[in-house]
Amino acid sequence: MASKIAIIPGDGIGPEVMKQALKVLEALKSDYTLDVDYDVFDWSSDYYLKHGRMLPEDGLEKLKNYDAILFGAIGDSRVPDDVTVWELIMPIRKTFEQYVNFRPVKQLKGITSPLADSHSGEIDFVILRENSEGEYSNSGGLMFHGQEKEMAIQNSIFTKAGIKNIAEFAFEYARKHHYSKVTSATKSNAITHTMKFWDKEVGKIAESHRDIDYEKVYVDALAAKFVQQPEEFQVVLASNLFGDILSDLGSAVAGGLGISPSANINPSGEYPSMFEPVHGSAPDIAGQGRANPIAQVWSLALLLEHIGRNDLHDHILKAIEKLLLDKTQVTNDIGGSASTEEAGDALVKILRESKVELT
Ligand code: NAD
Ligand code: MN
């Protein structure tokens, strides 16, 4: 039976880079047995301005029928950012219990890290970010509005089950992929309730995975280490907020937002998982044909791996590495001179020319 994918291009550069990912998907479909059908949904800020909501009332119900979701990016100056995030991305992540946010930090061949002068080791690790609770809770409020003592409270919600789920995923991931160490980001010296609880629950899971080394590092020091010794890391486990910040840093260290992919995974497989670039809608370059399509295409590769096509994932990554060898084929953010469209076309050409017998 064909796998069904829901495509949500979104706003800004989202549709521009999604177009390139769909070209890649079409090329793979015609060159290999890849039994995938997809539908495109125009849920975006434009949709919101027309209908007063980011997605139709039965939108989530519709998505439930898909095996996976490929997402572009959202964000538009005409709609508040918290509306686009809390009415589209968050409901998808939460409803479909996508409690794992997976972000590879891998320096591809042909990418120069901004740290190139200061270190020589290979940057290749993964960040596993808790994706459904923690600091991103929308619980709290503004008090004493307009008064001198006006204040805001934002609650963080950490549950035993939530921490256990992400920690177990991290240690199991390490085991499965032959990593020997999990690094947990914490701040229990200053955030004394939630982060101590995080340490305690992660510690328990570490105890039951004695074959994997476990270290906890304060997130501020960890940020510095990402820059000073990025080759030290294997699996980094973090709460929602810490993981969000660390993964943009990880992305910058490995070559930039233009190439970094992510996966929002529902490990039980009961609901669809969602794949999207780490970057946003990049309004500063939208409409100029300058967006780098690699992050979106790499996200597609992660999606294909998720639906069982490891071979096509690897094939796409090799093609991206080949693309990176020629600066006239890549976009300006990574030192090239190609437009979004040219980079996408060059990638498709490489994929077709390197057609291999896949297993
Ligand atoms: P951003 O990721 O959109 O842009 C940050 C910088 O990186 C910009 O200078 C941009 O030009 C550059 N950049 C990003 N992607 C690129 C690409 N593919 N090629 C070349 N350069 C690229 O982050 P931001 O500026 O903080 O946010 C812009 C909007 O995106 C906001 O509305 C924000 O809420 C939204 N956003 C959405 C998501 C999402 O959809 N998951 C994620 C982050 C931000
Ligand atoms: Mn982010």
C-alpha cells in the first residue's frame, strides 16, 4: 500500500524550499520503486487572514490519516508569531504526541564550519529535545495589568512520564546507533524544582542503561562546549526550551540554518510524525530566490527513513554532499552563487545521474 504524506509548505521561504523537496520526491518516485502519494495543504498565514484560523476545524482529523507530514515553515509579519506557532505547529506536535524532536548536528562534507580554524575533529551528534511539555506550556498569565506591580508568570510543566519517555528514547537511540554517551542538559543549580526533577528522572533511566555513559552538564556551560569541543558530543538530551536553543546553536556550528533538518517523532507510530527544517520562514530573504533548500530536502530524507526507506535517505545525503562540492550549485548562505531553484535542479540532476541499485 502506498504511504501517504501530507505537505504543508507554510509561509515565506517555506513554499520556495518545499517546491525543491517535491522535485526531489518526484525524481525519486520516477527512478525508484517509491510508493508514496501526497496531498498539499495551504494552511498558512494567508489561510489565517482569509479564514480567521491557521487550519480548518477538521484539519488535525485530516492529518491523522497520513503516515507522515512534511512541513515547510510558518511566520508572517501580518499575524502574531504566537498565533502561527500555537495554532498550527504546537497542536500538531501535541495532538500527535510527537514528544521527540530529533535534530542531527552533522557537518556534511563540503560545508565549512565557522569553527574550522579552531578545531579539527568531526562534528556529528544528535540532539533529542523533549517536544511536548516543559517550558513551552502556555500556562500562566499577566497579573496586575497596567499597575506598577504588573507581572507575568509562565509555568513550566514537567511530568514524570514526559521525562521518562524522552530519556528512554535517548538511551535507546544511543544503544541502537552505537553511541556510547548521553549528555543531559540541565540547570538544576538555579531552576530548583523542575530541573532537579529532570535530573532525578533522567538519572533513573541512565541507571537502567549502564552500557551507555551518562553525564549532566549545565546548559550554559554546554552551550560554550558546543563551540569549543563539538566533537565531544554523541547524543544530547534536553528539555523543550534548552533543546530549542541548543539546536539552533548546533545548526550554526555545523554550517547554518539553511541546511539543518529536524523530525518531530511519535515513537509509538500511532500518529503521524512531522519533518521540518530547523529554520523559520526567513521573511528577510523570502521572495528573492535565495533560500537554501537543503534543510527541507534533508527533512524529506529523514521522513523517507522514517517510513522505512533508509536507502533513499542515504542516497539523498550523498547527493547533497556532492552538490556541496560545487559552489555554483549552492546558495549564498553557504558561500555559493545559485538561486533556490538552481540548487534544487542541480540536486535533482545529481540524484538522477547517480541512480544506483538500491536494496
Ligand atoms: P529564521 O530561521 O526564519 O531566520 C533566521 C536567519 O536565518 C535569517 O537571517 C534567515 O534569512 C536565515 N535563514 C533561515 N533559513 C534559511 C535558508 N533556508 N536559507 C538561507 N538563509 C536562511 O528565524 P527568525 O528570523 O527568528 O524567524 C522568522 C519567522 O519564522 C518568525 O515569524 C518565526 O516565528 C518563524 N519561525 C518558524 C519556525 C517554524 O516554522 N518551525 C521556526 C523558527 C521560526
Ligand atoms: Mn527554534
